[in-house]
Amino acid sequence: MRPRDPGMGVPTANLPPSMAIFPIRVFGDPVLRTPAEPVEEFSSAYERLIEDMLETMYEAPGVGLAAPQIGISKQIFVADVGEGPFVMFNPEILETRDTWSFDEGCLSVPGYFWEIERPGFAKARGFDIDGNEIEVSGDELMGRVLQHEIDHLAGMLLLERLPRRVRKQALRDLREDAMRPTDR
Ligand code: ZN
């Protein structure tokens, strides 16, 4: 997902210059609908991938990025809601509560935002790059990012969280967009 206002506290500094920026897969790419594989072995081999995912996310700019969005069908996401970057491997939602409405967007559905109501608070459990179990939780943007990114790892886009009628219209809009001659 990305913030509606790119100035939303997203830090872009402090990144070594050697990192790579991946192209972000967009709506229609089958990898986005495929449930990602759990990571079985935690190794430093993932360090470079994580750095590149963060670089790709900051450049977009976004507040979260899941591995399937760069074509890697593994249960990994990175995020930074303004409190510093973190990564979760094999995350699962442990608990949600309350509700919160937010204009939610997704780097894989560029240019669109929909007001989506979801639980306001979410707590997730997963692993860090060393295989240590970690828990991350938060309200509002943090809670939303956790739910949004973990949806990605299940092969689910935010479109599936829209009320049925809104979703139909959204899909029509996306189809029209896709058919329009583009100079992008
Ligand atoms: Zn997304």
C-alpha cells in the first residue's frame, strides 16, 4: 500500500547507493493472486533481497511491500509507517479489534484509492531475518499495513476487501484503464 500523501513521514534517506529497485507487479499479474510459499530456511542470503525490497518501497513511495509484488512468491514483507523499517517472514494475524476507515491504496493498483473499513488494531506474529519469532502490532496505519501486506501473501489484493458493488465498479474502471491506449 502507499500513503495518499507521499509526504506522510516516509523516510527516504540512509539507504546505501548499491541497492536495486525492482519493477512492481501490477493488477492482472498472476503472482499477485498466488498464495506465497513460507520461508523454510532463514539465511543471510535474504539480506540483499530485503534491502532491495525496502529501496523499492521507499522509491515508489510506499509504506509496505510484499515479496509477490516484485514477483517473488515467498511469505516476506517489508514496511515502514514512519517508525523505521521492519521485515516479517511467514507472518500471520494473531488478533484484530475495533474498526477504522482509511483511503487505502496499493502499489500494485497504482493511482487508485478506496475507502476501506477494516479492524483498526492488528497484531501479527512472524519471524525476523534470523528466524527469531517476532510480534508487531499497532493501530490505524500500522494495523492497516499489517493486514494489507499479509493479505498480499495470501494472494489477495485490497479489491477483495471492497463491498461487492464498489468492487464491481472498481474492476470496470481497471479494465477500462487497461484498454485505454497509454503513453505511460
Ligand atoms: Zn498492496
